[in-house]
Amino acid sequence: MRHTTAQRLRDEVVAMNIDNFIVRPKRRWVEQFAESAAWERLGTEERQLLTDEVAGLPSALVDDDIEAKQFDLLMLRLQLAVLRLEPSFAGLRDKVRHVAASLEDKASIPMIKAQLPLLQGLQTDAFWQDVTTPILEDVRRRLRALIRLIEKSRRQPVYSDFLDSLGVGTEIQLPVFDIGTDLDKFRAKVRLFLKAHEDLIAVQKLRRNKPLTAADLEALEGVLIASGVGTPGEFEQAKQASQGLGLFVRSLIGLESQAVADTFNAFQAGKTLTANQLEFIQLITAHLTQNGVMDPGLLYESPYTDLDPLGVEGIFGQAEVIDLLAVLDDVRRRALVS
């Protein structure tokens, strides 16, 4: 396990461009730790150098799967708790159990179904009896690519422990939408307003899948509230339900067809797609054009399973599935603050 971890870290250092103006001042240490011999035995001084001088420098070896990296952090903290016999072990263990339960709920997805025995085992007391770091490392590797398949509404902030200073609480009354009536009317009013104001900067960025700033969304929310199409409370509830104003608005206005086509350029580059694969991509692009974002779980439901009972995994290979999920995740992230 040590060798694999050290090799992964060294690969990240090797991929650092010493001509980069951020990396250049640290060239001495980057070149030192680009050598495999430097990782054979790391003393206190070397670990401190890595932490202070090398960690955080830009590297061409990039992993954009934020959910997977958050899970990595959770599992590495758990491994440290095992090695150090720390009392934090119980809390971290329970967070992993929650992740396992959330994934088990999506067992209809073949990638998750393949790990079902592990997911069920993680939720038992027997699994954690005398658990070792190699076992936990195996769990991390087998599950990290699946985390993004957990429904956003089921996710909890389980990865970081921050201490907040709490002031005096104030009760805020939010309007409760009557499902199918008030919510639909609210969405319809906002959609009509946005249709008539497509020249707004934030609306253009959302339609064209361009990165947003906090100022963009703040200005958009101000315009929406000032228009009278909804109250601050209604927009607050819509933001909470959609995980942000950007995603809420995107769900109403969709994406421009050219923006959707652009997102798939890299995925399709150099590939000769079959008729079924092309039709599968066309279904996705139609969904994104209409709805602006897409839950990856839909790729395992009709109409996608009409092309293959296994959904996306029956149409594409595993590496392509991961790339495709990354495309959908990138589209979603561009509706959030960059």
C-alpha cells in the first residue's frame, strides 16, 4: 500500500511543469521528488518539504472527480484513525456506513450491483471488527468511482469536520409549495421571465455552459426578486431543492444545442461510435438541451435501457462510462459558482 501511494504522489510531481511560473520557484524540490529514490525513505524533513514546498503546486495529473477525492480523504482519515487508535474512528466508520447505505439504494446500477456484497458488509459490525488499513484501502479503491452516482439529495456533508461559531438563532418561515400547483406556477412564472430576459449575463452563461461567478448569481437573484415573479422565501426554497440558484435556473432554461455539442467533443474525439452509441449520445444531448443537467442514474433507466438492458454500461466500456459521467458532472458544476 505504501508503494502504491508513493508512486501516485510521485507521478503527480513528475507531471508538474517546471516552466510554470508557480512551479518555477520550487524547481529544486520538484526535481528532487520527481526521482523515485527520493520516495524510498521519507524522513521528517522530507515530509515537511513535501508539505510546505510541493503540495498544492499545479500538476498535469489532475483528478476532477471531487466526490471521489472527498471519499479518498474520508477513507485516509479512517486509516490514520486505525493506525493511531484515535477515538475519531467510530464517527468516521459511521460516515462510511452511510455512504454504503446510499450506494446500496442504487443497486439497480450494474457498477454498484457488482460491489453489493461489500456495501452490505460495510454496514455490519463484523466487518469493522479488527479491520486493517489494507482492507480500508481496498474499500477506497473499489468505491471511489461510484460516489458520484449517489443522488445529490441523499448526500450529506460527511467528509469534513469544521467548528462553527453559532450566534443567536432566528426562526425564518419559508413558504411551503403545494406540490403540482404552487411550485409549478412559480416555476412557470420564473421560466417566462427568463425567456423574456435572455440577455442577462448569468442567463447567457447558464445557457452556454460557461463558468459562473458569485457576482453573476447574486445579480440574477436580485433581478428575479425585483421582478416580482417570486418572493425571497420562494427563491430560497427553490435554491435548496435544486442545490443552488444556478441549477434551478438551468433546469428552467436548458442548454443551447451548440453548448451541449461542445461538451461532447472531447468524449467523441478519435472514436468511431456505433449506431447504438450515437443514439445513446443523442438521447443525452436532447435531455441536456431541455433540462440543463442530468442525474447519472437516469442512464440506467428508460429510454436508455431500451437500447441495452444494462443502460450506459451495456453501450460503452468502463473507461468510457467514467468519461461520460465526468462530462455530466462538468455540465452540472458549470451551473455552480466557479
